[in-house]
Amino acid sequence: MELKPKRFLILDDQLVLRKLISRQASFFSRFAVEIDEFSDPAEALRSIGEGGYHLVITDIGMPGMNGIDFIKNVARLGYQSALLIISGYDGKTLQTISDMSINLGIGCTRFLSKPYSAEAFVASLNSIFNEMERSAAPKIGDVAQLLAELGGESFVMEFAPARSLANRKLASFSLRSLRLPDGRRLAFDRLLALLAGRRMASAALLEIVVERAARLLQHLRVSAGIDDCRVDIRIDEACLCADNVFDRCFMALQQYEVSPACLGFELADGLNRRSDAVCFENISKIKYLGFRLLADGFGQGSLTISNLLRLPFDQINVPLEALQWMKALLGEDPGAFRLLKSFGLAQAPVCATGLEDEEGIALAKAMGCGLGAGDAVSMIVPEGELQQEVAAVPGGSPAPNGSSVEEAR
């Protein structure tokens, strides 16, 4: 079935710049695109009020109604899809306006500072639609039926590889989505959010995917001699609130003779004094049982400075958007994460996530990230192709069977 075109609205009072943006948008090959151009903010608002736009692109410095007031009016109309701000203002100012837009309810917001390249523009579009696809709530009518379906092995796990930004050596695989037989792709973080309000549902899901991951890791060890492949799985506070869930995860790995060090848990939810005591007990168990603990969504999730000080993280995952605002605040600083040493995390690697193009990779390197994940680093890998991904030598041929991950790198 052919997808309907995506509708873009472009607002800029300067004809040349408006036509340039329109032409750059036409290079976006991911979807067919229909573009409406406006020079008058009031006319653009009337069109937005009629509905149907997937993306609004706006300048800030315009006569009459400026871009800030335009965005506020867009939000008042109930528009919640996506916004791309293009302006000559400095990065700090645009980040502030972007934060304002998000707080007004336009959840998917990006900005570009002029001048920018056509590649950066297309990368922003890709980033926007990637986020929109991830945040789309899965259509699930019966949670119990879904868990039964997942428990029946009727899904495929899909992973995002993380690699060294220096030499592209493989570091780990992060579980990103589950693909069902009917073609639905459920982003794992969104699935956890959906189940969070249902007692023990998140823990049940976690146990299902951990056991599946344990069998996958056992298969890699037995069939290819790969015994140090690492898999990371997202958890949230609902998972941490479940008694003995990580004990059962540990038992699943023991059953398949897989080392707990091969499994990491990515936490983006912050904990505080009001969090259930069992949450802190489970954090302790993660470390006591030999699992790895990763701080996910640094700069965007609800992890606080006190969490970084107190929780024993082994790795920090930093989204590209957080790197962009850090650059706006600090400039390009290879020591941007030196503060981690103050938190007892001097040896914790920093992984930049959501890298969509070479410009994102360059920024991650410039800000001192040693690892990276995203389409520009390595595409999403279904579980059936994990062995080939592990065995592949960057720029070379697959390593022979029996080689360890280190040899395969």
C-alpha cells in the first residue's frame, strides 16, 4: 500500500530563503512530500488550523508576528506534530526556543542555525521522523493477549549496534524494538511506557526478552564461538518496582550458561526519596548479580545529578540532541564529560546515540564520546543477523567461525 505524502508548511518572509528550504525539502527521499509556502504568519496559522500538516518549518526573525509568537499561536491551535526552527540566532537562543516549543506541547522539535548544509537539513528531517515513529503509541487492545503473544515466541527482536567512533569496532547491541508477525514494530521504550500502569506487566515483558536474549547469546557462543557479545535492554521504574525480577533474569542466564556481564540494563528514569525501596534494592541486585547498568538519555531523561552521584553506572548514553545543546552551551569541547569524574564515573564510556549522519558523528567525537549508535554508525539489526554483524570486520571480510569478538574486530 502506497503511503500518503507528508505535508510540510514552510514559513519565511524572505522569498529566496523560503524557496531554498522548499527545494531542500524536496530532496527528502524517505517520503513523498507536499509543501505549502507562506510569507505571512497569519495566513500560515489559518492553514495550520485546517489541519493535516506533519511538519511546520519556521524562521524566527520576521516582521509583524515574530517566530516566537507564531510558535505560541501554533501550540494554541492544538498542533502537536513536529517543528523545525531555522534561524540565524545563536544555538543557545534556538535551544531555549526549542525547549519552549516542547513545553507548549509540540513534542518533536529541532532547530538549525544558519548557515547550514543541505545534508544537515535532511538529517534533521530524518531525526524528526525517526522520533515521531518511535513515539507513536502502538495499537494494542489487550495487554494480556500481547504478553501471551510475546511469550509464545511470535516476535523478532531488533537491535541497534554501538561501535567505537575511532575504529568502528563493535561494543554492544541495544534492544530497540520488537517486530510482531502482523508487521507491527513496537519500540521497546514505548512498550514499557504503555505497560507501566499495569501491575507486573513491565517485569513480565522484561523476563520474556531477557530469556530470549539469553538463548540468542548461547546460540552465538555455541555456533560461532562468540562468548563476549553484549546486549543491553531498556528498563524503567516499573521494572525496578518488581520483586525478584532481576533474580529471575539471572537464573535465565544461568540456565543458558551466559555470563551476567553480557547483559546490561539501560535506565532513563530518575529515582528519588519517594521511589519505592525495592527500586534501590534492585539497582543493588543488578550490580551484585554481575549485570551492567547504563544511564540512558543523559540530558533528556529524568536522571538527575544525584542519580549520577549515587547509582553505579557502567556507561552513559547521550542522545544527539543533548550533545547539540551541550555544544551550544560549551562549544566543541572534547572534555565535556570531565564532570563524570566527579561522580565516580571516570572509567565509564560515553556513547552518543541517535547519530544519523557524518555530521552527528563528528559532533560526538568533538564532544569526547568514545562510542556511537545510530543509522550513521550501523543500521538496525534483526536478531537473526546478529551473528553476521558480530563477525564482520570493519572494511574487511567476516571472521572465521571460532573467533572471539575481539578477534572478529
